[in-house]
Amino acid sequence: MKIFNVLVVDDEPGIRSGIVRILKNFSVSYPFMDEDVSFKITDVGTGEEGIEKVKNTNVDIVLLDNKLPGIKGTEVLKYINQNNPDILVMMITSYASLELAVETTAQGAFDFIPKPFTPQELKSSMEVIVKHLFLKGMTNKMKQEGKEIRFQFLSVLSHELKAPLNAIEGYLRIMEEKQVGDNIDDYEQIINRSLKRIEGMRSLIMDLLDLTKIEFEKKSDKFEVVNIKEIAILAIETINPYAIQKDVNINIAKCEGDMLISADPSDIEIILNNLVSNAVKYNKNNGSVDVKIESGNDMIKILVSDTGIGMNNESKEKLFEEFYRVKNNKTKNISGSGLGLSIVKRIVDLYNGKIEVNSKLNEGSTFIVSLPK
């Protein structure tokens, strides 16, 4: 039995004791996990005590209230993100603090559970947390030991991730109980937040499926002569409706002749779809994206440039790691799985190619993929 250490930070003794009672004998089990997970609970009543526990004890999960005596929960969250980013934080908030919960989630909290909550709602949230930590742990294990994740693991996990996140359930319960009133217009923000969560889940599922395909398919069986220019045009057509919504203009430079390469067409699609969609997603309003394809003697280069928010050197070094996402005020409302660029990097490596990024903060980025013909 694996044990996760849970720290509850809440100034209400009833909330703390209730969480301890609910989770004391509760365990989480999934078919794809080697062992069940149970919880060891520690509870404190102030943010200062919470930070002290994080400093001096091993903590995996923090259930954090915001309205605390002394320093607020948001300050505790900030400390954890800066000093112990591997700790997963779930905010405990009231219905009246819905916007706060959304903001803290964007600032690094994994999710929120609204007060008052039922035992089943808390258990459902902990199940989602365990799934997330298990996936993250398996990814870290891959990096440390160089082992491949089994196909069965990814397949089962992808299926499990199709279920709505507990956050969506929280939103729906607010609507079910008409906590905001009887006027449907009052729920517009909640509906939009729910749809955004579903969009993020769908993106994660598709990225996981792409990752599965890359890891386990025999590439040589799929090779054919591919025209990269045609695939680039198709990628632009696919992403253009989203670009129009963001007032971003996508341009493709004229190519001299056909840009042919021996490859699996779906691999080239994944590369171009990720690069072009990211260039739009992280762009500025009224910005532009420029796609250029160059052919040399034995290499073909794909260049995708944008006029977007750019990134610093620290972010560039981590950009191709699994589940890494650039976090700042400009990206907090942008959804994504954190897998897209790591998938692109894996594909490029499989072809003995190279991927580079040139970027300036607040000016834009250029991704350059070089592939042997």
C-alpha cells in the first residue's frame, strides 16, 4: 500500500477534523496501478504553520484554504510553487469565492473543492489527484531509468482521463443547486470554465494517444514520400479558424518546387500541427505567424515564427520536457497538456533530426525543425 502525505491547512477545526475522518480509512485503486494508495493526514490552522510543515516534513498533497488568520492561502501557494513545486495543491473554497478558486488554479493550484463538500466529493477529488500524481511519477521514472511505459498503461489511463474532472463536477453542482440564482445568464462564466476544462482534457487525451503511437508503432512500416508543403498548408487550414478568433494572421512563404521527404505522414502532421497551433495560441492579438520550408542537399527545414509572448532562457531549457508549461501572467488562461512539444521532440529524434528555438521575451519565437530527406 502506497501512502501519500496530505497536509490540510484550514482555520476551521470542523473542516480539518471532517477531512481526517473522510480520508482516514479511504484508499484509491485503479487497474493500471501496481498498488492501492492511502493517505496520512496532518492538519494545521494557519498559513504560517502550513509553510513550516512544508519546510520540515515530507508532503505530497496540500488541501489549502485561502481565508486564514495571518498570511493568506495564496501566499502559502506562492511559497509552495517557488520552493516545493512537486507538491500538488488543491484549494478549499466557498461558493462565494469561485473566482478566487479559478485564479489560484491558474497560479499553480491543481484544482479546487468548494465548501460545503460531501464525503463523496472529497473522495472523487482525491481520486483525480492520485491519477495525476501516478502519471507524473511514471513520467519521472521513465526519465530516471530510461524505461518505456507499457501500452496498456497509456490506453487505460487515456480512457480514465475521459471522465470529467472534479472541477467540472463542482461547477455542475453549483448549477444543480442554483447557488448563483435562477437566471441562466448568471451561470455563463461557470459554463465557460467547464467547457475550457473539457477542452483541456480532450487535448491531453489526444496528446497521450500521439505519445502512445510514437512509442510503440514501427516507423519503417509507415514510410512513404511526403510533400511537407502540402501538409503545412493542411495544418494552416485546420488551425485558421482558431487564428481568426484571436486576430492572428498565418502566412506561408512560397516554396520553390515540392518539398519531399521519406517519412510517416502522420508524424509530419503532428510536428506542423503542434508548431503552428502553439504559434497562434501564444501569440498576441493582431499578431502573425510565418511558416517557411527550406530544402538543402540532404535536409529539409521547417521554420515557424510568431510575434507572440516569447520566453526566457530558463523556459527554453525546459521546453521539451513532458508536462512542462511556461507559467506567467500571460499564459495562465491558456490551456494545454504540456506534452505537445515533447512529442515533437521525440518524433524529430526518431528521424535523427534536430529542433531548435530562438525566442525573445515579449517579442516572439521561432521554432526550427531540421529533418534528413
